[in-house]
Amino acid sequence: MPTVKYDNIVLGEIVMEKLKSNYVKYPAIPARKKTGKESFINGDTILPRKLQDFWSWAFSDLIGNTERGKLAEYIVAMALGSEDDISCSWESFDLKTSDNKKIEVKASAYLQSWEQDKLSQIRFNVRPTIAWDKIANKYDDTARRQSDVYVFCLLKHKEQETLNPLDLAQWEFYTLSTAKLNEIGGQKTISLSYIINLGATKSDFNNLSNAIYYHLYLV
């Protein structure tokens, strides 16, 4: 690299030091979408179990908080037509639209997988977060809500015998712009009634995409 002196500083050396400072020994590993048909192996031996066996073992409790939340993200992705993408676990948001708008998905339900004396009260976690900057390889300095819009997904069904999280008719959705949600300041959780009072749009699955884009571009 040619060097040019400016104020007795060798610019070529500055550039090299900058490149060294941005060097990452172990860069992010890109995820490749699996089919579920991939086999477990033990060295050179192909075992009889497939990846889909693990999925069935690990993620069958769709009523539990963790799996229900991930299912809600997938349902919103289906509504947007982006379900062929891969979910990223370390991003500061859940989904992106085709025009790179960020979406945060939250889920709640009246019925839980554990014993209940009564139906659960509906509240959603909306705490501001500190995002990881994958370019700078560090956390941001300020906590904030990272997305452009929130989709609050409620599994509304109240009868255990017929509860089916895969039935999209048993869900309803409340969409609200992050700008509007930020009116509550640093509040960590929010009730369904408060979300409605802030102006959230209630929709079924068929109208969810329209509600999302309405709040993304609401002036």
C-alpha cells in the first residue's frame, strides 16, 4: 500500500491499524435453512434419528411461553409472506418486512401449559433493550425499543379441550407503531387494554399484514 505523509503521520499505517482493529477471529456463522430430514451422525455412522425428531422432542409444547412466542413470530412471518426466511436469534428485532422495516412480535395467552386456578391476565413485555451492534462488535450505549412496529399476538381461545395454537382462528393480533408505544416511556410491561387505548389495530390473521403496513406508514 502506498504511503502518504500528512502532519508526519503515515496514512498507510493508519489504514492498516484500522483494518487490524476491525478484524474478527471468529466471524458470525451464517445459518442455513434445514429441512428436518438431516440425519444425526456419529463419526462415519449415520444414525436412524433425523433433525425433525429433535424438533418434535424440543418444540412440541406450543402452549408454553417459549415455543408459543416463537410460533407467534412464524405466524406473523406467514402473514407477511416471509416465512421462507430464517429466524435469527441474536438480532435486536424479530422480523423484517421486504422494505427493511423492523418488527417486534410479542405473544400472550389466557391458557398456559401448567395448572391454573383462573385464566391468565394478558400482559406483554415491552421493556427497552440494549442492542448488539454486529458491525462495531459491541453493545449500543442506550436502551430503546429497536423495532418500527409491534405486533401483539393473543392466543384468545379459552377452552382447554379445543385449544389448538396452529388454528389461526384462535388468535387475534394488535398492531401498534413503536413511536406510539414509546409514549409509555420506559415501562417494562403493558396490558392489553392499554395497548388498545394507545390506538392499536385489532385484526385477524387475514388482515394482519394490512394492519402492520398501516402502522408502519401511519403519519
